[in-house]
Amino acid sequence: QGAADCHDSLGLVHYTLGDFRLATRHYEQSLAIRAALRDHAAESECYKSLGTAYIRMEDTERAVAAFQRCLDIQRQLESDSGEVDALISLGLAHFKGGNSAASVQHLEEALALFDRLGGGDPV
């Protein structure tokens, strides 16, 4: 797990410096370790980091795939807040990729789940 944490940190540093390709390499290495350890929550976070880096690289297809995998894991973990967050990321990735219909679908699903959880803003 320590090596995965190091890769996550290196990925974050390279992401912050604008070297998104190197960031994704470190996130992928962390992901491989997390998957082998069956640390699903951390694996989901790796997919989220990858998706964010792919967005910055303008590779929306890979971003959508990463955010979808993040969403799948959050649903397996039955993490409502994680699911909302993943749906928002997935919706924004679809929007960035030009798929407005999918974007709206995921964002509306996130809002509905958020409201069911009692997180709606007071009017």
C-alpha cells in the first residue's frame, strides 16, 4: 500500500505541474496495486484521478471510461455520496466530450440521488 500511496502522490505532483501523461502513469501504477490489494475505495479514487487527468489531456473517451469505472465501484460499495460525486464527474466528462444527452442524464441522476439523501438546498 505504501508504494500505491507514493504513486498517488507523484501523480498529484505531476498533475499540478501540468505533466498529465506522467500523472496518468503514476495513477495507473497505483491502480494496479490497489486492485491487487482489493482496496476498492482507493481503486475508485484512482479512477477518479485518472479521469480528471484524461480530461486535462482532452481524452474524453478515456475520461468517461475512468469515471464510469469509478461509478461502478461506488455502486458496489453502496456509497451514496461517492455515487453522486462519480455521476457528476461522469456527466461533466460527457459534456466535455460533446455528448449533452448523456451529460444531462448523469447530472439529473446525481441530483435525484442527492435529493433522496436529504441533501437538497433549502428554498
